[in-house]
Amino acid sequence: MTFFLQNLINALQWGSFYALIALGYSMVYSILMLFNFAHGDIFMVGAYIGFGVASGLLALSSHGALVLPSWLILVLTIIIAMFLTSLVGMTVERVAYRPLRNAPRASAAITGLMVGIILETGNLILLGAQRVSFPSLVSTATYNIQGVFVTNQKIMIVIVSLALSFALHQFVRHTKYGMAMRAMAFDYVVVPLMGVPLNRIAAMTFALGSALAAAAGILYGIAYPVLDPYMGILFGWKAFVAAILGGRGSVLGATLAGFLLGFIEIFVAMIFPSTLRDLIAYSIILLILVFRPHGFFGEPYSAQLRL
Amino acid sequence: MEMESKTERSRARILRVFFSSIPLLAWLIGVLVAVLCEKAVGLWVADAVGLPRIPVLFGILFMLKEPSLIPAALLYTTMIYIVPSCITARIVSPLANRAAELLLRVSVSLSVLVHLALLYSALHFWTDISDYRLIMVKLTLIAVIITLSLNVINGYMGEFSCSHPGFLALGAYTATVFNLVFFVNDRFFGPALAPPAWGPFFFPVGLVLGGLVAALGALMVAIPSFRTRGDYLAIISLAFMFIIKSFIENLEVVGGPRGLSRQPDYASLPVVFAWTSLCLWIINNFVRSTLGKALNAVRDDETAANSMTVNTRRTKMTAFLFAAFWAGVAGGLFAHVIRYVNPGMFGIQNLAEVLAMVYFGGLNSVYGSIVGAVGIQLLSEMLRPLEIFKWIIIPLLLILVMIFRPTGLIAFKEFVVEDLVKPKRKEV
């Protein structure tokens, strides 16, 4: 039982990353019907920006120029990195997706893929091939609750990711911009004719998604403090699967599917040899998709590829 | 000003008149002569212009590595390739025109065979110079098969499939295991079951087997995917790719993550060339057949196609399995060219490469697939001296192509062999 609970906590942490990344995928997919294959690399960029900001702030405070308590450094890092990464996301949208607004969707998917490669290579050129280690912003404290070991980092990661998902949900449900986004997801041909600015909403969608990915990147850096330029690839593709699993246009669905993917991966590794993880995890997902083709919360749709 | 532009125009006209009457046959003869020329005097010319050895890729590698060698490399390329091929082509063109007409009158297939033979001999002598060229040409030919087969799904059918690395892996492993079991004394699979001398003759059997296994895998994707339209296939095929990779990694019989090596050397240049030609012929006929037209109809409007008596689901399934078959064959060839496979080769990176080739060349077009595969393959070899910056330049190029020609360089163009091999009239 303790073994199970221990893995449950690990799975919650692992799922948090997927959930946060999947949200960005899901929003872009539901509003522009676009596979944003650069998103995994935005996650990587977010982690690196977080690394830069955190190192900078730590250096400032160790030199005594600006003495900040450590919790404030963490909060500032997350906020600044989210902001900067959202700028990166908006640039990607402007450069790689907006010129292709009227092109076949698959072409936009290819430009996304290529932007991803450019981001990885650019990072490699700028920072070199060695991995960088994320500075420890939170001093680890371990709590033993009847044999289950919980660290304060894990609790923080799960809480932050849940809070961000909830905030996004509220934003989409209760603000004017959120309403515009939902309308756009309903029909992105007619709704712009009603005076909703398509480009602004698209840019905002990318900014929000990238900010969440940056948060995921920093949380990942706190939990596993080794960053490398290719860390986003696998995360991105897996979160993409989670986003579709959640259903089109559903914040709740993407979050749940992200956590579910985390659970499946951790528990498969718990029961079977860990090399079988991908095999079994994706077979389960395949089965789910066979019975629920439109994901958990998605509505049946019949998309025509605009070719 | 006007005078200048006039002379320029007349110069362009002279060039056009000079080259417009040259049929493909003459060009091929010209290229063959240029290649023979390199074989005969290449070393001597390279020495004379100051290059350390015969440049393997038209001097591009030298130019990027050592900017001071640019004039020498350009001079070499002009003297060995451009001048001999253009002059020969021009000289033989009256004769070649007559020959092409004669051949075409006898039969189209004979004409095509003659052209292919010329192309093959040019490639043969070109690759004689270095092993690097040989392996590059083989991989490029295989890339053409892969790109064509993915184009059937992503271009002609208009779906977005991510499962091609999975099909390649299935084909590669099946063909490898077949050959290792029957024709090689291997420590994994024991002594050869058949005399190794038979091996090359049974190589096609292994490849076809690989293709069939890949098609069987495709059935796993197709049955659930084609119940509805939409982005369903993208996700299922992606999951399939992960599953196949992970499956092979866990299959200790075929070496797990370490992979398999010691493939026999059956995939020589003529074999790969023959398979590529065969694939081009069959796929081109497929997409021009009734089934291919039905496929296009399904892509453009599934409901309308359905009401026009197209059995949409069966059409999509057939095309998908067909494409997977060729991907499997290509995988088998690939394994025997590299003579080593491991599951890591068939991952996300492979997928990105294949997709780039298809969308760079052009959707819904056999020409496009050839251009895409050859273009990306050559480009990535030529830019090798730039090391990591290669991976900035190629993606940037592809983004530009997507922005200015969203469906690829040569999209929606029919590949008509008769037009390609027919004689050219003089344009006056």
C-alpha cells in the first residue's frame, strides 16, 4: 500500500509536466486546428530561460546587490520566465504560423517541426553541448507520512501545475478573451467576421500556451536539475498525444489526460520491467482512442483537411 | 539601357534555341560522357587546378571547408561536368531525337528501359570513384521510395500519417532476420539453413516479406483510424510508431536496443536502382489508376466521393496498406545498405526527415517526391562541412518553401513518362 501511494505521488508529479505542456497543445489545436510541433521545444526554451533567470537572480543576491528571500527568487523566476517564453511563443506564431494561415494545415505542422529543430540547434550553438544543471531554488525537505516519503518539491510542483490549470480554466470560462477563444474554437472562419481579431487571439493563445510550458520547464528543472537541448522532443510528442486524448477544446480534458499519461507511465514501470513502459502505455492509449475516438471531453467533429 | 536588355534577351534566346531541341536521351548521354570524362582525366584535372583529390560532390564540400579553393572547385566542375555534358548533349541531339522517336514508335517501355540503362551506367561510373558516393546514391534512391510511399498517404490521400518509421523498422527487421536465418552463419540464429550462394536470388523474397509485414502493421493502424475522418490517423499512427520502436527494443531475439548487424551485402547499386525504378513505375501507375483518382476524390470531399459510389473506407485502407508495403521494402533495402539496424534509427528524427522530404518536394506529385528526396538528401550531405549550422539552414529553407509554396516545390503535377522521353522539336 505504501508502495502504491509512493508511486501515486511520483505519478502526480510526472503527470504535472505532461498536463501543463498538453494544455498549450490543446489550446492551439482547438482554436487554429493546428499541430504545434514546436511546443515541446518551447518547453525546453522555457526551462533554459528559467535557468538563466534563476542563475542571474541568485548571482545578484549572493553579491549582495539585491538580497531576496529564496521563495521570492522562485516566484520571480517563474513569472519572468513565463513572460519571456510567451514572447518566444508569440514570435514563433508570427514567423512560422501566421504566414501559413491559409495554407494546408499539414504545411504549418511542418514549419512547426522545423522551428523546433532551429530552437534545439540554436540552443546548442549558444550554450554548447554540455548539459547545464538547474540551480536548486528550493531546499529539499522530506516528510515521512506513515512510510510514504513526500518532498516539499513534489507537493509544490503538483500544486503549482493544478493552480495554473485551474487559472487557465477560469480564464477561458469567465473572461472576454476566453469567450473569444471558445468562439474561435467553435468556428474560426465565421467568428473573425463578427469582429473578433483572429491574429490577436492566436498570438494570445500561443503566449498562454508557452507561458504554461515555461512553468512546466522550471518545475521540471527543479525536480530533475539536468537540462539538455533535446529534452523537449519526447516530452512534446507525448504531451501531444495527451492533448488529443483529452479532447478538442477542453482544458479539463487536457489536464486530466496529462495526469493519466503520467499515471500510466509510472505504474507500467512499477509493475513491468521499465523497458516495456512505452509499449504498454501507448497500447493502452490506442485502446482508449479506439473506444473514444474524440478523447475524453471532445465532441465528435468531422474536420476536412484544407488541402 | 534598352540596348543592353535587348542583347540580354537575344542572348537568352540563343541559349533557348541552343538547348531546347535536346531530348532527355541526349542529356543522359551527355551526363554519361561527363562521368566517363571524370573517370579518365578527373585525377589529372584535379591535380592541375590544385585540388587535393577528385571532389566527391561537385566540389561543394571543398568550397565550404576551404573558401580559397572555390575557384579551383568551380573550374573543375565546369571542365569536367558542365562543358562536356552540354557540348555532347548538343552534338548528339539530332541523332538522339531520331533515336528517341524510333524507340517511342517501337514501344514506350523499350524507350524507358534505354533511358534507365543510360542513367544507371552514368550512376555506375560516377559511384566508381568513391565508396562515399556509392552509399550516398543508394541512400538517395531508397529515400525516393520512402518519400513516394509517404506521399501516397499524406499527399494523394490527404491524411497526416506519422507511422512511416514504424513501417521502415518492420521491413528492415523482417528482411534482416530472413537473410540471417537462411543465408548467414550467425551466432544468434545459428547456421545458415540454405546455401549462402542462393542468398542474392532470394533477396527480393526477403524484401517482399518485409513489405508484407509492414502492411500487416499498417492494418493495425488502418482498422481503427479509418472509421472516421479527421486527425485521428495522426495520433494513432504516432502511437503506433512508439509501440513498434518499443516492441523491437524489448525483443531480445533480434538484439533489443543493440540492434542487428552482419547483413549480407546483397543491396548492390543495380539491385537498389532496380527496386527504385520498379517502385516508381508501380506507384505512378497506382496514383493514375481509377483507385488513385478515387483516392484524390476522397481527399477533396469524402461525402461527395461516397455519393459517387467510391467505397471510401476500402479505398483509404488499400492505399494505406500499399504505401506501408513500399515503406517496408525500403526499410529492408536500407538495412542491407547500412548493414546494421537498431530501433533508435526509427524514431522521431527519422519521422521529421521523411516528412521534410515529402513536403519540400511537393504533395500529390511523383516529380515532387523525387525532387524532395534527392534535394534534401543532397543538401544534407553537401552542407556537412557546416556541421551544426546545417540544422539551422535546412529547417529555414523548408520554412521558406512552406511560406511561399505551401504544398511544396512541385505539387499536383502528373508524372507522364511519354512526355519525358519523347523527342524535342526545334523551337524557332
